[in-house]
Amino acid sequence: EAERAAVRYLVLPSSGFQAQATLSPAEVASYFERHGDDFRLPPQRVVNYLLVDTVRTRAKMTIEKADLEGYYNSHLDEFKQEEQVHARHILLKVDDKRTDEAARSALEGARKRVEAGEDFAKIAGELSDDPGSKTRGGDLGFFGRGRMIKEFEEAAFGAPAGSLVGPIKTSFGYHLIQVLEKRPAGQRPFAEAEPQVRARLAAERAEAQAQAKANELAAKIAAEKLTSEAQLKALADNDTVMFITTPPFGVDEVVAGIGRGTPFSSAAFALETGKTSTPIKIARGFAILQLVSESPARMPTLAEVESKVRPAALRAKAGELALARLNQARGALASGKTLADVAKELGVEVKESGEFGREGTIEGLGD
């Protein structure tokens, strides 16, 4: 239990050999023959469904300004805003390539350029180490308290609009901040909130309208016992209501246009032949399902699953190439080369495990 070991090792990723791994049709077929169980198809179903599309319903909707104002006035608490600052910044990191002193000095130089009349955004695009804002001239947009690191936040909120602040040091490095605008905390005026009010009210009304339409269709199907594909198709207007047939899918597989592991799949696998589901909420709206066919688990033909077999076979081939290359490297070690020499030839690094026990883990490798 007390015995410890430490190793030096290198890892050669097989992903680096995928470009070299080529497969003939015969090799793909051979791989499928040897690993067929990995591609066994689960029980599958095909369903027809009516989709009441919420997005299309929303696109056809008009909302009067009086309705928008009414919604805004009855939801005032939802349209309050916190104190916000709109700022730009230039970040110079302190790392093994740039000392603390060098970063500060360079930012002081950048500040003098801005004060002399140069465009802050141009200098940010030239110097900043922040990839997220560099392409936007350092623009961070509006942000409230608690969004930025403490030192940065205090400097930005403590300065008046139009001012230049810095260099300010944070754990990221040194920042030069240009405060562009400030918004006080308070109620957002209707004119400013109107686009958000419109989007929210339209979304709520479209969903309610689509759900009502789906309930109406489901009631009609039940009352008139509409069970054939032709009868279901006749209910679609190809505008806000569409008729769709799924490809075969398993309960845990992706359904085209729907997704994986959704209530749609659960409803489809709970359906009996000749029965119709209640309206099911999906991302695009509401769906009403009827079962078309079901098939048991089975072994597919290669043609059915080749799009999955080929990538798996390529990964396996790349692994074989990596292993062959490592065997060559092992031979080089036996002939007198060091592990560092071999690692350099392979383009990887020698790693140190640190001490580990028989029941422990090796960092980078696992148990």
C-alpha cells in the first residue's frame, strides 16, 4: 500500500493521423462486419404529424400600439433597468512574453495617443489582447454591476461619461478604459422598451393562438375519427399548419426538425396504431401525431449506416497508424535515443506523472 512510482511518458494522439488514414470500400465493409453490433438499429417508428407553427403564426400577427402600451403598463417591474455603463477598453496581458512594467508603459503610451486625438477603436484593434472586443474596437457595450472584475467595474462606474481611465491593473493585465455613456438605474421609458415589449407580447399571443389551433384540430380528428394519411393531410393549410412525415427514428435518436429526447419521441413511442396524440409542445410549435409504422430492433445493411461506419473505421485506422508510429519510436529508444529525442521527433512533449500508488491515478492518463 505504501509503494509509490513515478513515470515519464509521452502521448501520441491518433487524431493527428486521420488525414493519412484512407479506406477502400472493402475496408469499410470489413470494419462493419467486425463491429456490426455497434451499429444495430433500435426499435424504430415513423409518424405523420400536423405542425401548428408558432413562428409562422407570429409572422402573420399584427399588434396595435395601444396593446403594447397596455402590456408595458401592466408589467412595469419587468422593464426596470440597473445602472449601466457603456465602455471600450484596451487590454495588455502580463505574461511570460510581457512584463508588468512593459504592459503598463505600453498602455500609458496608448493613452497619450488617444489624448493626442487618435481614434481609441483603431488603437484597440491594433494593440488589445482581448479577442472578444478587439475586433469591435474594444467596445464592451452596456454592462451593469457585477459583470466585470472588481477593479475594472469600480474604475468604469466611478468615471464620468467621456472620460479616459487607466492604466488599471486587474488579474488579466492592464486596461485603458474609455467611458462612452452612462445609464442611471430606473424605469426604462416605453419608447426604449417597445421592441422588447412587442417581441414578448407577440411570442405570448402566437403561442396561445397556435395552441388553440392545435387543440381545435385534435378535437376535430377525434370527433370525426380521422385516421388516414389523406384525412390528416387535408387539415394542413401549408401556411401555419403543415403535414410532415418523419424518417424512421428510435426513442433516443434525433428526430429531424425536432431533436433528441423530446416529448415528441416519448409521445410517438406511446402511440397505438390508429390513435392520435394530444397536442405536443415542440420548439417550432405544437404537433399532433399519428403512428404510421413500427419496426423491431435489427441489424442494418451497410448502406443504411455507412455515414456512421466510415468515420468509426477512419478513427480505428488512425489509431493503428499512431500505434505503428509509436512502435517505431520504441525501437528508437532501444537503440539509444532518449525519450526527449523521440518526443521531439513526434512533435509532442514528455510528461511527468508525479508520484502515484497502485490504486491512484496518473495525471493525464487516469486510473
